[in-house]
Amino acid sequence: MGETVKRTVHFTLGEGAGKLLTDIAREKIIYSLMPNEGLATIQESLIGCPKNIALDIIKGKLVLKTAEDNVSFDVVQYHPDMKEQYPPFDIEGWAERTLLQIKEIAREWDQAILEMRRAIIKNQGTFDISVSYQKLVRYFYTGEEDNIIDPDENETVYNIKSAVTGIRNFLEECYKKMDVIKWLANAYPEDIPEGFLMMPGEVKGLNLRLTDMMLKDSEVEQYIARNLYMDNLVTRYIENEKNIEKVISEGIQPVEITDKYSAGWLAPNGDFYGLNGEIANMLHNQLADALYKKGIIPRKDADGDSYERNPDGWLCKHGWIRIHGDHLLYDGYMQSNYGMPLVKITEAQKKQIVRYGAECYDGYLRFGCTYTRYPVTTFYALPEPHIGKLFDLDL
């Protein structure tokens, strides 16, 4: 066996070695966010260095200078004249800048959440995505989700995934930075104001909004429900228009009032003309137009007035009752205030109203512009002044 060769290696410390060691310790604190390792950098490099001395070196109260032997350090008191070569660690300034940066980035991520919510609302809260079997099996086996969603296949879902991942990483970094600030406050209590120890409200709000979306965002759900309602309303409107057009094209005919149509007109002879639909379908106007086309509304009245453009005006003037659900409107009494004849409701109309209320609305209907709720069993026997009052006229 050959002899072991021993060699002696000599090295020296450069003039800036102390500053370099201090910078490494500080970088571990403020960039790597590992303050204990930053402290250890000093203590392990300077064997036997007490913690308080190491902390003063990191802060810059004490400065490491290469000794004359070029293999050891001298620890000297900082003096303002050294600032350019040995700048001290502005602990409060770093903490303040860090908190301001956190707030600014949190506000930017808030905008990302706003865009994400808009995309979710636009898609009614659900997304259809396809994943190749290779990626799916790999995900189930390794738990790694990288590239499981192809951005070309669904850009919106990919953007949501990127935003959520980005916010998660940002929040993790925020908690690490807050831990460093708390560590610095413990090590240098005179340099960290008490208000710096609280997580900024912008970050708390961001975390809360992301948590809401993971559980159930009530505001998003409300928008989705509203949009679904509006979509359904439009769909119902179109379907109703088709049905109304079919009924009118076949010629409007009286229908059974107790079949509970959405709206209708009750004629003085007791005939009821009704249609089903929404308010947006303007059912009373469409019925009036159909009655005009059928000739029930004359082309001109005795005064020579034409009602082609206002057929519902003729109906109101001549004693027809407007019905919408459980609500009845009637102008026959009130129009006497405007110089027109007072038109009382007929016996036939009373009987129909009683049947309608009893069979369709548990015996109660609402009358006039005041929506006065009144039992139909009593309504039939009411004196005319009381009926007039129900329909908004105090005779």
C-alpha cells in the first residue's frame, strides 16, 4: 500500500470577507426567509460567538473586519464613517417595504379573483374539461397535477388554475415573511413597531375570498342564480310568445276563468279571455289587440273615436275587468271622476269573480290600485258604493 501523503493548505481572508459573511447572513433572513439559518451563519463561522454579538453583527452595530493576520476577524463598533463600506441593516425599513409590497401584490391578486369570479359566473359555475388517460393515471399515481389541464383545450380553466396556484404560493410567502418580521421583532424589539406584527388586511381579505370560493361564494352563487333566472325568463318569454301567437292566430275565444290563466279580461256578459305568459309578454295588450282583430272591439265607437292603437282603452271604458293572477283592476267607477259615464260591474261579472276567487285563490282576491285583499263570499253581496271603494273610488 502507498504512503498517505499529507499536505498543509494555507488560506487567507480577503479584506471584504467580514462584509461578505454578514451579507450572506442577512440574505438568508430577508431573501431565503430563514432567520435562524442567518443567525447560524454568523455563530458557526465565528466559533464561540454569543447570540447577542451575532445579532449585533447582523444588524450592523458591530462590524467584522479582517484582522492583520488575514486568517481571523476583528469585531469593531460601527461608526457612521463606515456606512458606505459597511451599510447597517435597516430592519424597520425592510419590514415596512415588505408590508407595503405584500399589500400591493394582494390587491393585484384581488383583481385576478375578480376576473376568476366573472369567468365562473359566465360559465354558470361549472366547467367541462377533458383529460387524457395518461395524465389522469399519472395524477392518481403521483398526485402531481402539472400539465393535467391543457391550456389550448380550455384556456379559462387553465387561467383559473394558474390564478389559484399563484395566490396559494403568494399567501404561503406572506406567512413566511410575517414570521421573519416577528423573529426580527423578538430579536430587535426597538426596530419593529407593534403595528408591523399584524398580517395586512389586504392579505386576510384575499385569503377569505379564496376560501369562500373553495367552499361556496354566496355572491357568486347569487349572480349565477340571477343569470339562470334571466336565461329561464328569456326562454319562457320566447316559448310563451309562440303559444300566444298560436292562440291568437286561431282566433281568440272565451276560456274557463277557473283554469287560472296568467292574465285576462272579464267581459260584462261574463265571458273571460285569458292567456298564459310573463309580464314581459304584455298579455293584456295582446288580448286587446286580438279582441280588436276579432271585431269584439269596434273599429270606432259612437263618438267616432278609433281604438286601433289603444284597444285596451276601449275595454276599460266599457266595463271590462282586468285580471292578473289574484289582482283585479276596474276603471268603470273611477272614470266618472273624469267626465265619463259611471259603469257598474254586472251580475255576470260578480258571479265569475266569486267562482274565480273561491276555486283559484282560497276565497280571497285583491282589488284596485291599493291591492285591498277581500273575501269573495262577501264581495257578491256588497252594495255598489262599497264595490266602488274596493276599486279605488269613494262614492
